[in-house]
Amino acid sequence: MTIFHLTERDLILCVLSASVWLGVGTVISAFHLLSLRWSVQHFEVGQSLLLVFAIQLVRFALIAIVLGVIAGQFGALSLLIATAGILATRTAILRFGV
């Protein structure tokens, strides 16, 4: 039987790592949602539809690339925590209208 003990240092590193990935998800989501607001404003006034669609494509590609890199290089737990940051930021922006 294997016994696994977490030391205080290991616990601090786990919490610090989770905080970093939550922050990464928050920053990605904030950029994603604020660029959505910008592109909707440009779409409303009828400015260059090609630019608006290009921004949409860049938004989706950026989030897919970043999440793909996180999953490939750092693993599923990091991806899960970054995604939680994305969802938390989305909820905050929709609820409080930042």
C-alpha cells in the first residue's frame, strides 16, 4: 500500500499553481469578452463587416490555441482550472456588466 503525504511546501505550491492558472483563465476571458463588446459596437454602427468577422475569428482562435497549449504542455488539471477562470470571469462580466 502506498502512503502519500503532502508537506506544507507542496500544498503551498499547489495553491500557487492553481492561482496562476485561474489568473490565466481570467485574463483570457476578459480579453475575449471585451473584444466581443468592441466588435458588437462596430457591428451596430455598420462599420466594416469583414473587420468584425475577422475579430470574431481571432477571438475564437486565440482561446482555442491558449487552451490547447495549456492542455498539451501542462495537463488536464491546469486546463480545468484555467477553464474555471474563464467561466468565473464570464459570469462576473454578465452579472455585473463590467
